[in-house]
Amino acid sequence: MSYIVYRPMDELWLTTIPKHWDNRKIKYAFSERAEKGYPDEPLLVASQNMGVVPKEVYGNRTVEATKDLHNLKLVCVGDFVISLRSFQGGLEYAYYQGIISPAYTVMIPNDYISSGYFRFLAKSRLFIELLQMCVTGIREGQNIDYSKLKNHLIPLPPRDEQDQIVRYLNWKVSQINKLINAKRRQIVLLQEQKRVVINAAVTRDGGSWQHLRIKVAANILRGKFSHRPRNDPAFYDGDYPFIQTGDVARANKYIQEHRQTLNEKGYSVSKQFPKGTLTMTIAANIGDVAILDFDACFPDSIIGFVPHDGVDLEYLYYALFNMKDEFVREAPVNTQGNLNVERVGAMVICIPNEDEQREIVMEIEAQTQRIDRFIYEIQTEITLFTEYRTRLISDVATGKLDVRSVVVPEYEATEDVACGNEDVEDLTETGEILNGRYS
């Protein structure tokens, strides 16, 4: 299904394209929109998973502008916004009209390029590699530099072929999403089984358990920074692994990808949580918990628990895991929608004697081991489907596969249910991560 004849394209990220395709520098394929003076338009957010959407669609975890709205840039449906970060994309499609920070570059596609086609091209693996070459800053502090990006070439199939590529990919991606969503629902059901097991084990008080405030059961630590210190190499694959709110329940994978060898230069406990700390988010993914197997630094949206004598660390993990719904209900007490640390400390937890705590931990692990194995197997299938989807988009959008003759049938458009807010925890992590292990 490849094209018969290809020709070279003078680019680092894409060296050949079908012979009948054109190519154009980005600065000629797009024009910039810099219109201001629309204070009544809705505020937009540029999200790498959802595209450019209204703030209320994205969620309430972003800083909202309340003045000088007339200085924000207008964005129209079909525009593209450079969302600054380049790791999962960076050129985001606008599904709504509204206004956005003047720090963003707003791009209007010219008549000969389909917004739908470029939306797929911008999410192709090769194009994301190009974005990573056009950045300033370090690691997650990197921003896409449009002055570098605009001089690179992009492929331009004939307009009718662009439209066919969009039809084909919308269809195939919907098919893949439908399969992935079904797998995700299986995982949700399995996780619910696991929660039932844990709930039954940690709430079966026969009247002899102690009822303690959390601050009496454990010493509570709090992260130091409001966000990762920008332009400080020590916090980007350096001496101090910095775990942000969205990373708590998947830190095992995060650290494997980002950590270099730790050294002995530690921060004080107020900035650095030591190995063995039970951590929990109090913003975004409220109530996510995990036990550290390494020293790491955290923002002030994450707290840590060091059990007092007589409280088993593993038991405390399961007890707090079981209180997630309570923690979420407590969050509105804080005007920012975050969980108030003092309220956490005042909440009550049930503690049996140490021997019974250890028995409960062993019982939970014995009953959930099989569930975790099933979850891991399903996640492996999801990973394969996701990789296939990524490869298909890249191959079709860059001309490796010819889909001109494919007849696209009627189908039900299906979105990937996990492609929401990038801070939202993906329910499909591995069994190790579902066990709450940082390693």
C-alpha cells in the first residue's frame, strides 16, 4: 500500500515524500493571528491531549486571567496554537473560538492545507521529533521556538488527497479507540474489584481498633516548591528527581524514563522526601498514593506521611488508598479546589494492633495479586493498540502508506477516553504502579 514513486525532501525530519506531493515552509503554509480586543470571548487552554478547548472543558487546574482580557489573542476554530511544550506534541488544533495568552503563537492554515490533515501530521512521531529540535530551555521547561520551527518544510499532498487522508485516519483511529476504550473499561472494573477487597480488609473493625487522627498516626511532610524550578538542571534528569502531581500514581515508569544516578547531595526534609515516605496528592489527582523507593523532591501539592511507632507503612498505604473518596469530598474546603493539609491531619483513620496490620497487608496482597496480573496483561494490549495507532497516523500523514483508493464506510466516531486533561491519572498503568510502588 506504499506509493510507487518517491522523491527526496530537503529536511532532517522527513527525507522523502511521494513524487506528486508538494512541500512548503511552515511560515508560508500558515499565517499568524495576532488579533486582540475580544474580552467577552471564552478563555481557552492549549492542551496536548485535548487540543485547544475552553477552560471549563479542560478543568479548573489552570491559572485563570481575570483582568486585561482585551490583551489576549483571538483563536478561531481550525487555528493551531503552539502550546510551548514539545514532548507529546506542541501544535494544538483549536476546536473552539476564544482567547488565549499572548505568549502563544496562533497559526492560521492557508487555503491549500487542510486543518484536519495538519492536525494528524502535527501528532505524527516524526513531526514531534522536529518540534523537539526547535526548542529553548531544558527538559520540561522547554518551549517551542517558532522562529526556528517556521523555516522547516512540511509535506503537502494535493488537497483532495489531504481530505481522503483525514477521512481514512478518522475512521481507523475511531476503530482503534473503540478497542482501547473497551480495554480501559475492563481495567476500571478490575480496579473496582481491588478497591472492594481493600475496603473490606481495612474497615472490618470489631470494636478493638484505635480511631486516630491521621496527624497522630503519622508525621506529615509537605513539598517545598509550587512547581518544578525552571532552568535548574538539578531537577531535570539530574541530582533530584522532581515528581509532580500527575506523576504520583505512575512514578515507577516516570523514574525509569527520567532519573539519572542519585548522589548524596540531599535537600532538607522540607524539600526532599526520603525513601520510604508514603506520598499523596492534594491537588489535581487528589488522593493518589504511593510509597517511595528513592529520595525525591516534590511540589507543595504533594504531601508525605512517615508512620509513627505502632503504624505499619504498608497498612497505612492501604488505609489511605481506601479514603480517596473522602479526600476528594474534603477538597472544596479550599478555595482552589485543593485538599487542605490541616484537614487531612484532622481526618480519622482506624488502626488495629501491629500484628493484625501485617496480617491485613498479607491478606490484601494475596487477594489482589491475580487482579494486578490481569490489569497488567490488559495494559500490555492497550500499549500495543496505542503504538499501532501512533505508527498508522505517522505512516499515512507522511506518505509512507497510500490510502487514496480506500473506501471509508460509515462508522461511529469514537474518542480515546484517556485523551483528556494530561494531569488526569490514566487508569491503565502496570500492576506494579497500581500497587503504588515508586522504584
